[in-house]
Amino acid sequence: MARPIARVPATGKMKVGANIKDFLFEKTTALFALCVLGLTLLLFALLIRESLPAIRKFGVTFVTNSTWDPVLEEFAALPFLYGTLVSSFLAILIAVPLGVGSAIFINEFAPGWLKTPISFLAELLAAIPSVIYGLWGIFVLVPILRDNFMKPVSRALGWIPLFQGPVYGPSMLAAGVLLAIMVVPFILSVSREVLATVPQVQKEAVLSLGGTHWEMIRIVIGQHCIPGIFGATILGLGRALGETMAVTMVIGNRPDIVLSLFQPGYSMAAVIANEFTEATGDLYLSALVEIGLVLFLLTIVVNLAAKWILTRMVPGRAGR
Amino acid sequence: MTSIAFRRKATDRIMKALFLLSAFLVILPLFLIFFDLLWKGAKELKWSLLTDLPRPVGEPGGGIANGILGTLTVTGLAMAGGIPLAVLTGIYLAEYGKGAFASVVRFAVDLLAGVPSIILGIFGYVLWVLPMKRFSAWAGASALAMIFIPIVVRTTEEMLKTVPVSVREGALALGIERWKTTLFITVRTAAAGIITGILLAMARILGETAPLLFTALGNQFWQTGLDQPIATIPLQVFSYAISPYDDWHGKAWAGAVVLILMVLVLSTVARLLTRTRK
């Protein structure tokens, strides 16, 4: 029954040529890896080199002052930093409950036949180019928000600083809502992965003690998933911070720091997008690149934090 | 039934309804966007859209033919540079990447993947436009390549790692050299996954606007060379959308329909590739 074991032909010694080819192949791939590393370093180096004039001229005041005056060559990035942070936080505030809620729905409640279509549609949402979100934002979302939400709220609650001032349409709120729609798919998919790491026995334990579905979710998520969901949130934040086109098209592009969400704002990515080609003068260009550098560092810190949280705190989830 | 039991049951129902509602709200914009694209783009969706150059405001007709060609050109250039770099880097990381150098490369790729695309536009600008004093397809393509590379490196590495070690051992045991094993057996086994990654990355850079604003710049006419400004569909959609003219708004919607069709076809093909393999 047993097949005869194949006899290994005795070849005297190992071929040397094979080793050299293997060596060359490995080193070639390593060289390409080195190129990718080099490109990343080059990006960083170029950003620093080009923003040096602005860094020398303005120093720390670049991120603490709020005058942006190309004519007088006074540049400071605070309004843009403010706009980026506020619109992104607003987006996260809207997107996290929706993303986590629908992740729970898909993983825990949705009937089998509904799971794939919903997650497919959410993936599709992530694949739409941001310029199309912007287009839709300008012509559909902004008018809807303006007429059905901002105007009535401004009439009723206009005395609250958050809703003060005339209603134009393009605003911090519009940017926040549009960003929320764009980052929800990411929060959704990471949340689903996080939820999937919960051991089935723990869920069953709660149910067997007579807990309702909701109590099971509350207890299990409270026990297991909070760090992971926090990681998903930070990941979504990283996405929102750097988003350019959609924000540029609906945020209103006015470099003021105003508390009201109904007023136009400006973001770091948007000012680079709008003014880069018009930047006359080296200092103007350098200031725009420095905004890019600040944004670059900000997203790096946020993304690394998300990665750290997700790899450290969520057991059973591959870090990526 | 005690009131506590009732309250627990009611909370359960309400929370379930809220979860359902949130899933509905997440998906809703997708339908709204597709509906509006077709509704508002339909008027301008004519054959001439695909074959004609843009016309000035007021003149009827005109299309985005130069943008379609430009998008394919810039995307093609970015991929021509990006695929070898990214796939070989992915092979290195998966097959040989154990030491400190590999961790550094992996870290760099992770960083690159998170960089906002507008910043890669600055990269293209500083690298090409500043020294050449001219906006160009090269500048746009190198910005797009920087988005393309980290996505493909990651998928290549992941896909290669799904190939069982026994496959490699089997090949090596047959006396096949290691480099041949890697190229013709391991990579071959993971090919569908790698190609899927490439197509998804392609779909991603196809729709990018921000990195092209001040690199490729856009062009009203046919492209004349790779060292010249070049039109792309996303750039056209953007400039039509922010223009004050109604018929240009129509063009923006129609352009968006063309763009999203390209993206959808690519992602569907990509998905089918991996599905049939499973």
C-alpha cells in the first residue's frame, strides 16, 4: 500500500550559481524597498526644505497668530488649523455613533442575506472619489442643510454662539456633515473587525443569564471593544484631517476663527488647494508648504496613535 | 410582567431600532448621490461628451474627451512607475523582510499610506514644477504614484503571506532555486490578490483631484506632451462645479458619472478576480 519513498539523487556538492542568483534577486528586491523608503524620506525632506523660509521668518507665531495676508506677506496658520480640527471633530462626532451603530447592526442583528449587501454598499461609499462628494455637497447637501436645518435652527436658537450669524450655506457644519459621510465607511469596517474579536462564549454567557440583546452588547462592548472603537475613531479622524476636495468645495473658504458652525471656515488642505497656483512670491509659497508640513505631521501623529491603539489594545486583530 | 422587565424589553427594542436606523443612515447618502448623479448628469450624457473637447460657456455641446485621455495617461504613467517599485518592495517584505531594515521600510510605507493626498501634490510640485518651471503630466503622475505605491506594497505583502509555507517548501524541496520559487510559484499563487490590489489602487488614483491641482493643472485642449499641463476628469469636474455657469454644472455632473463608472468597473473587476479564486 505504501508508496515507495522517492530516492533523492545524490548530487555531489551544491551548485554555487544558484546561490548567486538568489542573492542577486534578494538584493534587487531590497533595492526597490530602499527606493520606497527613499521616496518617503525625500517627501519629508522636500517639505522641510521648502518651508524653511517661512519657518525662519515666522517661527512659532506661524501656528499661534491668525493673520493671513498675502499682500503684506503676513502668514499664520491658526484659522486653518482651527477649521481643520473643528470640521474633523464634527465629522467624528456624527460618524462614530452611526458607524459603530451600523457595525453592531450588521454583526449582531442583520439577517445573513443582508450582511453582504450592506457592507458592499458601505465599501462603495468609500470608493467614491472625493471630488464627487464635493460636487454633491455643493449642489445637494448644502441647499438641503441650509433650508431644512440651518435656517430653522438659526431662527429658533440663533442666540446660541454655536448657531449665530447669517446663514449662507457653505459652512463648517456642511464640511463636518460631508466629512462624516466620507469617513463613516472606515469607522464601520474597523468597528466590525473589533466587534468580531469578542469571544462568542462571552456573548452567550450574558444571554444565558437572561440578558437581552442590548444588555449583551452593552456589557460585551463595555468590556472588550471600547479601546478598539477608540482606535477606529482616531483612524477616522486621520482620514478627515487630510481630506481636501470635498471640504474645499463646501466649507466656504473664509480664514476667520468663529465659534458658529453656520459660518464659513477654512481648512489647511483647502487653503493649499486654493492658493497654491496663485502663490506669487517665495514666502507665500513657503508658507503654504509649511501648512502642508504641519498637516503632514498632524496626520502622522494621529495615524500612528490609531495604529498603536489598534495593535496594542485589540487582541486578535492584525495591525495595519 | 414587572415594570423592570418591561423597561428592559423596551430598551432592547429601542436600541435595536436605533442600530437599524444608523445602518440606514450610513447607506442613504450612497443612494442619494447615485440618484443625483444620474438625474443631473443625464442631460449632458451624450456621445459627444466622450469624443469632443470642452467648449467655452454658452456654446452648446463639447465634452471631456481630453480629460478622459489625460486621466488614462497620468494614471498609466503613475502605474508604470509604481507597479514594479511596489510589487518588488512587497515581495521583499513578505519573503525576506525580517530584519530592522524591513521594519523601517514597513513603517515608511505605513506613514506614506496616511499622508493626505494634497501633500503629495506639493511633492510633485517641488520635484517637477519648480525646477522645470512648468506644470506637467510627469508632476501629476509622480504625485499619484506616491498614493499608489503604499497601497500596492501592503496588498502584495499581505497576499504573499497568505501563500502557505508548505508551497514554498514543496518547490524548494524539488530543487527549484529560491528566486524562481518566489517569482514563478509564490507570486503566481498570490497573483489574483496582487492584481486586485493594483486595480483597487488604480481606482483610487483615477479619482484623485487634490494632488493634480498644481501638478497636472488641467488643460482646455488635447495634451501635447508629458512635459505639458494635462487635463483629467476629476480636475474638469472640479473646475466645472465651482464655475458660476449652469451648463457647466451639467458638465460637472456628467463628468462625475463617467468618473464613477470607471471607478465602479475597476472595483467590480477587482472583486470578481478574488471571488472566483476562492
